[in-house]
Amino acid sequence: MASTHYLIYECSKIQAGIIYENTLVDHLDYAIRVWDLTVECMRQYPSMFYHTNTIEIRTKQAQLSLQLENFAAVNDYLDEAQAILDFIDVPITNYILRIRAIRDLADETIKLTDGKNENNQKQAERN
């Protein structure tokens, strides 16, 4: 990796990591954007390192997007992580289970959100 790319990669990875690890809710959107920059730097020099780190970052972005209730982004990040897993054809159980768990949680959250919306809509119709 070129030194400029590596510097951006390290800096953005650390910034987003601090937000993620400390659940700094006000900055989740920023962490997602910073991780996009991290992945873009790694794309310039693809390798197994790129693949596994991108899976790691994309699953974390999916988790943050889930907290922000951005379900389209959750699916996009998980689809990209799954595509990389399929491409490298290495059964990394940790990532497989993480992707499955996030998808299940997203599906459950969508059901709960839809249920709340239906109840709110019925209540509005009554008023």
C-alpha cells in the first residue's frame, strides 16, 4: 500500500473504531463515511488483507446502519461482505455467523418497526 493510502487507512480506521467501540451515537453516520474512505484506500491495493478487513468494516457499518434504522444500507453492506466471502471461498465461520446474525436482527427490527408504524397509523385513523 502506498504511504499516503496507508496513512489515510490507519487514521480513518482508528477514528471509526473509536466511535464504534464507544458507541458514540451522535457520530455513527460519520464513522460509516470514514470507513468508506478506509475501504476505498484498501481497494487500491487488493489482497487477502483487503478482503478480510473489508468484511470486518462492512459488517460493522451494517451494525451502525441498523442502529440508524437505515435498512437499505444494512443490506448493501452485508451483501458486499457476503460477496467477498464467496469470492475468497474461505469458510471464515466468525464472519459467516456475524453476517447471519446481523441479517436476522435487521429482519426482526424491520418487523417491529412495521408493527409500530401500523399501530401508529391505526391510532391516527381513529383520531
